[in-house]
Amino acid sequence: MKLFVVGDVTGEPGLRTLEKRLRPLRRYYGADFTIVNGENAAGTGITPEQADRIFAAGADLITLGNHVWDKRQVVPYLEDNRYILRPANLAPQLPGEGCGIYEVCGKRLLVLDLIGRCEMAFGPDNPFLAADRILRMLREKYDIAVCEIHAAATSEKIAMGFYLDGRCAAVWGTHTHVQTADERVNPAGAGYITDIGMTGPVWSVLGVDPQQSIAMFRGDLTERFRTAAGECALSGAVFEIDTASGKCIQAERVYDRIREA
């Protein structure tokens, strides 16, 4: 089984890049299932129309993070579509689901979406204990499990990679929009990378026009952030999983840089 995970799609340039490059990359890597983080499709948040575009571009599943509620029109969409996940360790009364089980290569694949707490202005449940609870509760219903951890602190994401090693076939991080160079297979067989990066403008500060970001850090009066223009890249990773053992064989970074999308 080849799992292709794509980093935070950011703004209209990110959406156009995904529409242009996702299907060719799926074919190139022989991906069986593709998961795209879409929480920044609107800059912050995602609309139903943008989610539809991500699916039409070739995604099998969309994951979200701390901006899940920034565009409230997505709430009914979360309730009606089992192929879009919000973090599982948010308050249980909130709309949507934080995990799902999907048929891939004749196996039942559990995808778990978690959000971190370290350095995040957020109050979710402990993601480590939430992972324990969900894996235990669903143990008889899935064959292979994978997990996305949407978190700011590299330490929290690395710790989660080791915590789920041997229980998940792959663990990857999102949120910081900067791809890390630590892709590997952990000792007990979990493919891992601290952050898969961003899909959007290369010449930007996490997707934002650099001059706006500089002005903010200088303490200048600023206006609403604009997504940067120009050259774009699609970032992500491919995990090759042995379906017999449920362990990762190889983890590979993906960085596909193209001219303006």
C-alpha cells in the first residue's frame, strides 16, 4: 500500500497547484490513497467549494487542523461527508469526525487526525491519551492505522511518532508549513516525518506575502494577510506500507516545485 500525504494547501495558489500536480504525482508514485491537509485553503479555514476542488483534484481524504472553524459554512459539510476529518481530540460535541476507516488495497485503513497542545492557543484533549482511546476502541475494526498530528512543536510531533511506533504504520506532522528533512522508518515500523510542509507559494512566509509578514514582525500597522503570488510547490510524503505486517517499508519526502500555478 502506498499512502501519499500532502501538506497544508494554502490559498488560491495552493489550490491551483494541487489541481495541476496532484494527479500526475499520484500516478508517478503509484499512490493507492491520498490524504490532503486543506485547513488553509481559504488562507485560514476551508469552504465546501474549496473542499470539493480538493477532492476533484484527486484527494481521497481531507484533514483539518486549528483553523477548522474559521469558515463556519463548512460545518454542515463536516457532518455530511465522512471523507473530511477534523482533529479527533477536539470537544466531542463539535461537528464532524476525527477518524475514519477506509477500504484500501483490500485492507481497513484507520486514519486518525490529532491536534497538538504545545505552543498552540487551543484547549483540546491530550492527543496522546486520545490516540490510546481511539486505537483501543476501534481495534477490531481496522487492519492498519495511520496518524496525522497537526502541531506547532517539533518535540510534540516527534514524541507522537515514537509513541505510536508499532501501533501505526505512518505518523506525519502538519501545521508549520516548513518541510522537515527527517523522513524515516522508526524502530518498530512506523514511517515518520515531523512536517510534510505546505502546498502553495515558494516566495512567501508560510504562504503570506513576505512584506506583510516583515511588517508584522517590525511592529508596523498591518492589513489582512494576503497569500503570496509567484512560483509554487507541492509538498508531502509517500509511505510504502507492507499490508501483511502493517509496517512501513519506506518513507519518502515529496517536493514538487513548479512555475506560477
